[in-house]
Amino acid sequence: MPIEPEKSRVERRRQDARKRILEVAHQLFIVEAKYEETTMRDIASRADVSVGAVYLHFKSKSDILAEILNESFNSIMVKLSIPFEAERSGSEQLKAFVALFCRLSTEGGIHLLILFLLRIGPSNLEDAPVSAILNAIDQFIALLARIIQKGIDDGSLAIKEDPRMVAVVFFHCLQGLLSFDSGNDKIRRHLAAGFSFSEVIEGFINLFLQNYALVGDRSGNI
């Protein structure tokens, strides 16, 4: 059995340490909601590495957060960007997109990130994590705009406004609905008036399509 070169072993240990640092930071920042009070020493202790090792990989706590956000958002966008069948209309793709987005949110990925951003507020973050958030928003809106443009081109969406503007409005509506679902349970249940989160989302997409879908494509079923 060939012996692994020393340089390869060192690099493997280095990458393992980096992975542990990110996993621990994700747990502390996002899951446990302790970003503000967490120190680089806390991360090092939980990851079982030296403080120097943490600084070897990341200059600051905000750089670690930026990396976590970039990885999380990229993972979500890859799932959301799964090619839809070419024969499906733009309105059908939009319904499929929303259904997938909502499923991902309930599985925890998007949900935890929104909870984190609601707690800390982007205005309290440094440039690196804010850039990660802005980049993710740009990608999300661009993807939505492409789907809406397809609906305009194939005639399944009767939209006269700029597709990107409609995508921005649609994005903010979804963001608001997810923020609502991330709030206090008692208040959320009261505001929902007995409806489930999925029913509220389905009502939203149905209203959108009733406004924009052409005759013959108004089923609105997700």
C-alpha cells in the first residue's frame, strides 16, 4: 500500500481543520444563534484546534460567517436551479419553483438563515457577509426573472411590466411570507387565522397567477 506523502497529509489535516471550523461556526452562529457573543477562541475550542489555526484559515469572525453564508446560499441556489422540463410553461415553472423553495425552507436550510438574519439584521454585519447576502439576492431574482420571461415568451403569463421588477416584487412577497413563518408561534398562528403555512403560500401563488396567467392556465395548483 503506497505511503501518503507528508505534504498530502499536512494538506488533508489542514482541510479537515477548516471543515471542522466551519461546521462549529455554523452551529454557533446559525443554529444556536450566538454569533455576536461567539469569539474566535470559542470556535477553536469547540473545533478542537488552536486559535492560531482558526486565524490561519480566516482573518475574522465575519469572514467565517461570509463563508458559511456563501456555502449555504450556493447550495440552495443549486437546488433551485435544477433545470425544469423544457416543455413546461413559464407559469408552470413558476409554480414548481415556489413549491421547491417552500420545501427547502421547511427542511431548515432557508428557514434557519432567515431566522438568523431577522435576529441580527444585515445592518449589523460587516462587508463580507453582507456581500454574500446581496450576491444571493441577485442570483435569486435573476433566476425568477428568467422564469417570468419564459412565461411572457410562451404566452402563459400576461405580464406587461419588466420581468425583473416583477421578480423583485415576487421575491419580497416570498421573503415576507417566510419571515412571517419564522416568527413567534403564537402570533404566527393568530395571523394565519387557522391556515397552515403551505396553504398561505399556495394562496399567494394562486392570487399571483390569477392576476397574470392567461385564460386556460389558471389552475394555480402547486
